[in-house]
Amino acid sequence: MKYPVYQVDAFTVKPFTGNPAAVVLLDQPKEDAWMQAVAAEMNLSETAFLLAKGDDYSLRWFTPITEVDLCGHATLASAHILFEFGFYEPDETINFNTKSGVIPATFKQGTIELIMPRREPVVTTKTPEIEAVFCNDIVDLAQWSDRLLLLEFKDAQSVHSFVPHFKQIASLPWDDFIITSKSEGKFDFISRFFSPHTGINEDPVTGMSFCVLGPYWQAKLGKSDFHAFQASARGGEVWVKVADSQILVGGKAVTVCQGELLHQH
């Protein structure tokens, strides 16, 4: 059996920008070790594995070194492939069964919209260790669970110009780190995302991060709809709508290449 595999750039309409993800279509369950080996071979921030489950799909995500419980851009990439290649009609809803629950995906006016879980950030305090890693541009801090630290910088230029030292970032006790600030003009806010513990030093565009950024900026700016930009080297645009228990994350995607996995073991 040969398994179809696609590479998709998510949160963009231009190839070689946004966040690349691999999407693998399975016809039967596969061993975790095999999926992890494929993800290491793909060597992208995420590889998504799709398996039909009735009218829906089960979906799992692997970085080159570990499985994760939520990934936005690889979900967007998966939905893009299923819509683009006719597995679903544009007016249908795809329900992805994941480790973070069911994530519905719809296609509206050229944009894929994902309904993702809301993750409430909790205000926390600056420590000398945090300040040593992230300098003096920090305005506010918040964290989600004990896994993610969000740092608001004083302005967009501080976010753009921040030079990450990944060994220093990895010395802090969180897995994931967001730096963010208000923005001027087209975008409401910008952000960057670092996750050296999961094998992703800087992620180009991180759909999952907006599950935390949405509620954070809702409280700060007093609104619920946002047009955001992740200011990585590749860059990506994200539309965010905040609801009581959910976050709608919207973006576009483009298929870059497709092929087959020839080896099953």
C-alpha cells in the first residue's frame, strides 16, 4: 500500500510562505512509532495523519520528535486537502476527531475556518529568569496551564526585532512561548511563537497559539474579531473570532507538492 502525502503551506495564498505541513492519508490505523518516523522524515514543524472514521476523520499531529495534542496549521492543511481534492463539497463541514476533541472545519469564501478550543490565559508575574531571556520590552505576562507563557511586548518593532536564543528559552519551565504586541494599520496584533522543547525553535504560523491570543487580546482591546499576523520569517495572516468556549481560527492555504509514501515500515 502506498500512502498519499501532500505538503501544504497554511495561513497564506503564496507558496513558500506561511507554515508548511505534511498531510498523510491513511487507509488503516498505523503504529505510533511509524507515524513518528514519517514526521521525522518529513522534517516539518507538523505532519498530520488522517484516517476516515465514518463520515468524519480522525486526525493526529506529530512534530519531528513528538506527538502534540493540538495543532492549527496542520488541521488547516488537512481541511484544505480534503476540500481541494473533492473528499468534501465546499458547503460541507469536516469534523476532525482529535486529542483535543472535535474540531469542525468549514470553507467560506475561500477561507477555511476551524472551531478550536478556547484556552484562557491567566496573568502571571515577571521573574529575573524571564527578564534575562526576553529583555526589558515586556509589558504584561500571562500563561495557559503550566505549558505556555505569553509575553506582551511594548510595540510591534520589539516583536519583530527580538532575537531568540533558543537554549536560553529552553531553560525556562514552559514548553511554548508567545511574544505579542498591538499592531498598527491592517492588523490588530502581531505575534511570534517558540517551542524548542517540542523540536520547533520558531514556528512560522501557529494556529493553536490563537486559542490563547484571542482571549488575551479580547480582554485588552474590548473586541472579539481580529485580523492578526504572525511575524516569522515566512509570515502568515490569521482571522480570529472569540466566543465563550471556542475560538474560530481562519486562514487560507496552498498545496505545494504531492506524492506517495513508498515504505510502510
